[in-house]
Amino acid sequence: MHKFSRERTSLACSVWEGALSSHFMTPFLTEPMLRYRDSFLAAIREFQSEGRHTDLNTAEMQQYFPRYLQYWRDRKQNPAPGLVAETTFWLIDGATFIGRLSLRHELNANLIRFGGHIGYEIRPTKRQAGYGKLILRLGLVQAQQRGLTRVLVTCDDTNVASARIIESNGGILENTLQIEGRLIATRRYWIAIQDAG
């Protein structure tokens, strides 16, 4: 075989192996990063199509995205009065934004009733694919690394899919509350970290 042919074959194999490696990359959590901006904004538009996150201006976020990255950093290090510190994570598969997870470092009077330590969401086009269960499992690992041994996770009483995700990650239902100002009752689950995953 000619040297050129061997080099071309070697290059083709390297490209194929790289593509294969990328295709089978394990989804992971990361704090918000500029490199995933476009995929994140596409997800926001998906949420907006179902009436969620309508307060966000994606054109403005596109232009001033570093400001939003700083906002998330501030939520972790310097929370506003009345709020607790929280770390925002993005679930990434390959180079695609799949969903968001918020890990609150502690609970206040409001979060103990609704919200809990962990909140998460999966973009509409990636639901029903196992990502909900995965993002919560990975979130529990992050909670454990922060020193938490028991976390509160809540969901709407009518959200059967979310309840199943929480229960599959070890969630034990403590009670269901009817919270003033909310039409739908809230399920409150506790997860012991050592029992998770």
C-alpha cells in the first residue's frame, strides 16, 4: 500500500473513531458554559412554545450571554436577600443541552414547603428518554459532594412522570400539601443520599 493511502486510511479511521466516541459520550452535568449557549437558547424557545420561561428574551440573552453566566455564578456565591445559595447545572449529551438542575445548598421557610433542595427540568424534545431520572441521579451525587445526606424534592401532585422519577431515585413521600396561592397540591419527597441511584 502506498504511503498516501496508508495515511488517508489512518486519517479516516481517526475521524470515524472520534465521531463514534462523541456519539456514545455519557451525558454529564456541568455548570453553565458559553460553548452550550446556542443549544440552551434553542431549549428556552422550546419551553416558551409550551408557555414556560416567557419572561426570558432569547435575543437579548444571545447578545449578552456572559451576563447571564455571571448571574448564575452570583446565585451560587452571593444570593440576593431572601434567597439561598444554589448551584445551577446543565445536563449535556454530546454538545446538546438536555435540561437544567438547581441544587439549593440549604432550605428556607419557603423551600421546605415547595421547591426543596433540588429542582430540574428537561427540554420538551428530550422528554420520555430517561433523562429525567438521570439528571436527578446526577444531582444527588452533587448534593452528596456538598455534604448533604438527605434532600427534599417536590413536584405537583398531578405530575405523575416527575413523581415516578423521584421515587425511582429513592424518594419517600412524606406528605402532600395544599399551598396557599397554588391550585395544585404539592408532593414532598425525601431522598436519603446513601440510598440513591
